[in-house]
Amino acid sequence: MDMEAAQKKVQELHEKLNRYSYDYYVLDKPSVPDSEYDRLLQELIQLEEEFPGLKTPDSPTQRVGGEILEGFKKVEHKTPMLSLGNAFNEQDLRDFDRRVRQAIGDDFQYVAELKIDGLAVSLRYEDGLFVQGATRGDGTIGEDITENLRTVHSIPLRLKRSESIEVRGEAFMPKRSFERLNESKIEKGEEPFANPRNAAAGSLRQLDPKIAAKRNLDIFVYGIGDLGDTGVQRQSEGLDLLDELGFRTNHERRKCETIDEVIELLHNMQEKRQSLSYEIDGVVIKVDLLEQQEKLGYTAKSPRWAIAYKFPAEEVMTKLIDIQLNVGRTGVITPTAILEPVRVAGTTVQRASLHNEDLIREKDIKIGDYVVVKKAGDIIPEVVNVLEDQRTGDEKDFHMPAECPECESELVRIEGEVALRCINPKCPAQIREGLIHFVSRNAMNIDGLGERVIAQLFKEGLITDVADLYELSKEQLIQLERMGEKSVENLLRAIDRSKENSLEKLLFGIGIRHVGSKAAKTLAQHFETMDRLQNASRDEIIAISEIGNKMADSIVTYFEKPEVMTLIQELKGHGVNMEYKGPKLAAAAESTSYFAGKTVVLTGKLEELTREEAKEQIEALGGKVTGSVSKSTDLVIAGEAAGSKLSKAQELNIEVWNEARLVEELKN
Ligand code: IVH
């Protein structure tokens, strides 16, 4: 084939493949069998190999994911990517409607769109060619994730018309893809994603675009960055224009004349929610006419012409198959509902804590009942109530046992507490839970030692207390289920590394009753060494303002036990650090770090660090992390979807960083 013929063929293949791909991914109406698409794609790949000059950035072959990147470049958004104010109930919506009427009168329409639960991205096109894709970041500066977005089939690499335009939309992972991804992660022994939103965000933040390419991501676009020269006069026309250009928009949108119509639509959508193939977390309501939008204007972070109605926590019905008892680290017995697996707010739920017997009585829960389940704060599964009219008479009452389900010693109810407790200090369940706590993230943070491994080690008798962890050998570990050479090496390295932890992690890890991670930090800062804390009197401990009577008593009693002395000696013998390594109390403010003496507020979702980690590191550098923004705040770290704290910061002219900037500064 000569060059000219090849060129013609390549163009023909582009057109066909783009059309088939559009039919499949955007219209959701496949027009040819997959095999036909694959055949044409192979043909194109071969031609491009033969004639490399014909390979263009908008070629359908470019969706497989290119070179691994070193990092993401920063991208400044020409028009800021704002977020939306929230409405949680009808009243909030009616208030919004009233504000709109006050500003522009009664002659207007709303357009209601689904609020897709993914992450906001911006897509930039020059003369019809996709040139850059970015995350929202802090709204002003995002990250360049062009190569990952290129792998999303519903994002056109070339528009149907040669426009230069910046569009915005929500990238997401469909429910099916999310389930499959998590199944395979679990199979490989990896941690599954908590929900499709995290999975989508995690996929788009991979430096290897080939990973994103395998994740089946999708997008709905919902807006245009700058409508300036599009001739569009309404949001609804903007969406139609996006359709015409070849984008995937969501077609569940509807124009509404009144807020009552909007409210009716919300109810319908809430019912439809489960049957959709993607997650939504609400409905966005926008004033349709742009001229009226402009009149309404903006607050510091969000438009006054739009609002996001958030659905209340999703509730689903399932069967309560059994009630099991868990023995916690402190001996508290917790009844746990075992449920027929059911999807709630993006994940499959099979267990829910029932807390204590009183609660079971109060809600009249029986084994075999059909129950309503929701996730409190969209995270922790909870049994809301029993569906009494579903009862058949075969349901069984549940009674707390008199003895510990693990060690059979008699349970006691401590005065003033609802919980039943096993008070046998040798109870294997308590020891096992204590070990799990010791290795957990906020404690000694030993990677690779999850509940499963600890349970095995304990069962095999390889560890009986936390000091034994430091005596584990390669030969012992390799015998465990699902433990390869490589994981053993990593694990031993993680155990070794934990010896270097600063004192507060050890103090929290050994599990002194009432001493949480925050108190452990305070104690470590004040006493600086384990020896000094061990020898401190009750009065000395109580002199610290953050430490109360109950905790002081508990600390003194703890260190009086001879077995505790032995344990600490053993840990010392293994080389476990017993000193505080963070900034000294008085010296913190003089430290040379950027954060020294500064008051910092964290808001929004962080992706690279957990909130806890960010807080810990900022504090270690002498900063103070507080919960709310005020005039005395020096810096606000705004993650994805930061809300009112960010707008407050902007109002008060406080410095705002995104997470990437924080990570960079922490590294320095
Ligand atoms: S409009 C200035 N429309 O919700 C208006 N946002 O809390 C900006 N979202 O950051 C957003 N579906 O990530 C808009 N149909 C939709 C949306 C939508 C999801 C997300 C978006 C935004 C957040 C606002």
C-alpha cells in the first residue's frame, strides 16, 4: 500500500471506529459486534506500525494507555471550577427557591440534573482535538491527568465540530465495573475500594495510564467552562450542544417550572437510584437562563443560581440471618448482626454492629427478621428497624450468654455501663484483638499484618503477646497461608521499621484503658520517655491539662502490673524505641518548618494521605491542626469537594493549598 492509500484507509478506519465507539459508549447502543470493532482496530494498529507518521493523538489506538508518568503537572483552570451549596431537605430547597425569586422575579425555569457521584474533571479541546484533562484540585489549580482520561472511551478524542472549548463533567466508575474490580482485588489479597467514587479517583491518579485503561471508567459532562463564544443562552442548550459535539451527557435531566416540580422529580429519582448502572448522590438544580444566572451571581465558592440536593442515606431491606458475638480488646462483648449480603451506598454489607443487648431489646430485633439497613454517615452499616409485618413466627429471640464465647469465663456488667464484659485478662479473644490493635495504623502501623495474619499467627501459637512479634522468623512466616517469599520479606521489614516509631505510637498500641491516640501523643510529649511516664505519680500525670482523673488512674494502675514491666523490658530488649521523637513542646514554635506555630485546617477529601496522617505530620512539624476556619487560621488544606470551610477561608483571605502542595511541603 502506498502512503496515499494508507492515509485514506486510516481516515476511513478512524471514522468507522469513532462511530462504533460513540454508538457503544456514548449512546449505549452498540451498532456492530465487538469482534468487528476489534478487527478494524487491529487493522489500524498494523497500518500505524507500517506508517508511523499516520499515528495521531486522536487515533482510536491511543486509548490503551501510553508511557508511565513521573508525576502529574499542575494545571491552572481558566475559569475556576466551583462547587455547589447543598440542600438536605425540602425546606432547604424552598429557601433556595425563595432567594432566587427575590433576585430575579418569578419568570424563570430550572433544569434538574442527576448529581453523579464521581470526581469532577475538566476537558480542554483545541480546534476539536482533546489536548488536556485535569482534576478539579482546589478549584483553581488541578492536576494534569490527560493520559488517564484519554483511556476513557466516552471522552471524544476529536469533537464532531472543530471547536475550541473547555468542558466539565464527572468521571465515574459504573457499579458493575466497581464490583468486578473489587472482586479481583480481594482475590489477589489486596484492599478493595470503599466505593465507586474512590475507585474512580484512585484509577485516575495512577501514574501508569495502562491501569486506568483497564478500569472501565466513564463520564457524564454537565457544563462548559466558558460559555462566552458558544452562542448558548441556557444551561439546557449547553447540554444539547455537548451532545452535538459528541460528548456523553446524562439524559435524565428535565426542565422544571416550579420548585414543586423539582421536588416531585427528586422523589422519582430517589426511587430510580438503585436501578441505575452508576452511583448518584443527589440532584443538581440550576436556573436555566444564563442571563439570570449572571444576575444571581456567586458566593466565594459556589454559584447562587444552583444547588445540590443530597439524597438522605440510602436504606435497604435484608434478612438478619444470625447474631454473633465479638469479644473486643477490652473484653466488651458486642453482638453483631450477620446479614444476607446487600448493597448499600456503594458497597456490599454483610455485618452491622448491634452495640449491646439494650439496643436489641429497644428495636425488638429477632434472628430471622427482615430489617432495614443504612450506612450512618454513609460509612458504618447500621440496622435501622425491624419490618414486623414480614414476620412468619419462625423468628428467634436473642439472649446474651452468661459466659464469654471465647474463654467461657463469666461475663460481668460493670456499674454504669450497658456493655457486658469478659474480665479474664488471659481471654484469647482479647489478646488477639489487642495484637490487632497494636499493629494498626494509628498504633505501630505494621503494614502487611492484617487481622487475618494476626489471627493465624495467634492460632498457631507463634505469638502470645506483642513482644513476640519482634521474634518472628522468615521460616515461621513462610508457613502461613497465602504468604509468599516477597510478602514475608516485606512484613519482616515493616516489623523492623516499627521499632523506630516515636513513643506515642507504642503508648497507644499497648492499649492502656482510656488512652486514645491523642492522649498518647500528649503523654509522650510531656514525659518524653517510657521510663519517665512509668515512674510518674498520679499527680504529675493529672497536672497535664488534657488528662483527666479516669485516665490518670488507668495509667498508674497499668504500670503497676508486673506483667507490664516484663513486657516493656522485652520490647526494649528487641530494640523498640521508647522515646518521643516529635517536636519538643516549647521548641515546636521555634522549629524552622513552614508549619511551625501555624494553625492549619484540613477540609475536603484527601487522597494521598489520610486526615490522620496529614494531621500527624503537620503537628510533628510544629503546626496546630484545628477543626474550624477563623481569623486565627493561617492555612487551609482543601481536598476534593471541600465545602463551607474553603469558602470561609476565601472570604477571610486565608491561604489555601491543595493536597499536592501539602505533600510537597511535608517532603521538604
Ligand atoms: S455543576 C458551578 N452538575 O458535584 C457548578 N456538578 O458539589 C458546578 N456534580 O464539583 C457543578 N453531577 O463534581 C454539576 N450534573 C452536575 C453534577 C455535578 C455531579 C459534582 C461536581 C461538583 C460537585 C458539586
